[in-house]
Amino acid sequence: MKKPDRPPARLGAGEPLKHLRRICLEFPESHETRTFGNPTFQVGRKTFAVLDHYSGRRCICFKATLEEQARLCRDPRFFFAPYGGQHGWTCLQLATLMDWDEVAALVEQSYRLVATKRQIRALDAPPEPVPEPAPVPPAPGSATAARSKAAPGKSAAATRKAAGRKSPVKKGATRGTRKPAATRKKK
């Protein structure tokens, strides 16, 4: 694990859920639900983090590999989850001071253990670039509107011709309209 860049944050009464929610809901397709009365974070139907309590101890439960679980449980802050410990579920006891960067890393590892390959690819994908705002079109009928339709250095008619578009039909013109077949003269 990397060393924290900032000192651990002090916890208030509702703080653990707020922090855990912020971490968990950033993962692709994750959502919050309640299981056995506890806030639970899932991807699809698979759980990857739970804000829980066992034997009077408030904790964050997450999934780890069995090797990682054995390493973590040497630290007194961690313990085997009573009902899923044999499958890698581990609990981190909540304390007055929490290193939320460490929690984020543990929860991400848990997410990766239960997510599908497609969800993991989405997690690893680079963030989509933020599109630049579209320019505001000039008001219809303004001189700027007429100039903006033409390519630089070309007239509007030349731009339409190059794009293969016909010039606009004038009011009262009948171009493009055909008489019904019954009224047309045969050649």
C-alpha cells in the first residue's frame, strides 16, 4: 500500500457512510442498497463493500484474496468477517482517525474481485474527455449568420455547390413537386 499523502480524517457520526458512499459509487455500475439493515455497495448483484457492525464494533467489510486477508489480519484494526471470512471477507474496524486513501484502495481491490471483466475494463479505461461547448450560433437573419454558413473565402452558393446541396427554393417556386401520375402527359 502507498503511504497516505494527507493525515487521516476524524470521524463524525454520519461520516463513515458519507466517505464510503463517495468511494464506492465512483466505480462503474455500482449502486447502494441495504442488506440486513446495513448500507451495502454492489456491482450488479455482487456485494463488494458493507458498512457493518459485529460484536459492538463498527466496521467496513470488503472482500480480499485469502493471502491478502491473512496479511491484513495481522494488523489489530482488521479481523475476519464472522459470516464470510472463509471466502476472503475482511473487516476494518472504524476508528476515530481513518485513512480514507487506504480504505479506497481496499474497496477497489474488493470491487475488482467481484466485478465482471467488462466492468473492470470500464474502470481501467481512461476518462472520457470533456467535450468543448458548442459555439453559440448567430441569430437568424443577421449578417454574421449569412457569413458563417459560407466557407472562409467562398460565397454561400459556392459552399452549397461544393457540398452538393441545391440552393434554397424561393417562395412560390415549384421545383421538386410533381403532378399526380394520372394528370401527367405521356410522351
